[in-house]
Amino acid sequence: MSLSNNKGVMLLAFLVVVSLWFPSTLARDVAIPNDKILSKSRVYVRNNLEDKSDVNIHCKSRDDDLGEHVIKPGERYEWKFRVSIFGNTLFGCEVKTKYGSGIFVLYNASEDEKGDDGYVGWEVRTGGVYGLNRIQHYAWQK
Ligand SMILES: *[C@@H]1O[C@H](CO)[C@@H](O)[C@H](O)[C@H]1NC(C)=O
């Protein structure tokens, strides 16, 4: 084996060691604030109106407008998103029923209380919008 080949083998070995070592160094140096950047957040709103009427919903965050949707009786509307690591992700939704309407915060990253199914769940009833994983009830505003 010539001297230059030996150098080549050593260089290769060096590169292998560096490439094995470097990713783990990166992983240690990059701060991961919490599991929110790794997993998507999910929210759903279920129509539980007993008279089987529709619910109209329109949700928005600062970056996303999800558009208007009709939630049929017994069905649920859901959406998923990644929580911004800078600032606080909020979704506000205008909810309209024949019993009343209002604009409510249905997702607040600072509170983010998921149920066992991984969703922040809400139920629309005649009295307003009820949180399923926390003690939260929004009465109709109008
Ligand atoms: C989001 O939650 C935080 C922490 O509870 C609260 O201080 C803040 O007012 C909430 N934001 C909105 C818009 O409800």
C-alpha cells in the first residue's frame, strides 16, 4: 500500500467518524422547546344540537383562513396544524346556529389541553360551545 492510499483510508475513516459524531452533536445543541414542534395540533368541533339543525363555522388564525363550513347534525369538523414556535398560535372561530352565534377562541397554544385522543375537542349545544377537555363554556354572544 502506497503512502497516498494510506492517507486516503485515514481521510475516509476521519470523515466517517465526523459524520457519525456530528449529527449527535447537532441534536444536543439544538434546543427543542417542547413536543409541540414535533407533533401536529388537532382541533374538532362537533354538532350536538338536539333538534338536528346545522352549525356554520369559520375559523382563522393569523396565517390561515380555513373558510366557511357547515357541520351537519352529529358530525364533526376538524383541522390540524403545526404550532408556531415563535409566538402563540391562536384559532378564532365564528360559530353560528339558530340558537345564537359568536366568535370564540377554540385553540390557544398557551393552553393547549388535549384529550386522550390527542384532540382539543368542542361540542356545540343549544347553550353555546362547550370544551370537552377542560372546564370552558362559551355562551352565545348574539
Ligand atoms: C391564551 O392563553 C393564555 C394563557 O392562559 C392567556 O393569557 C391568553 O389571554 C389567551 N389568549 C386568548 C386570545 O384567549
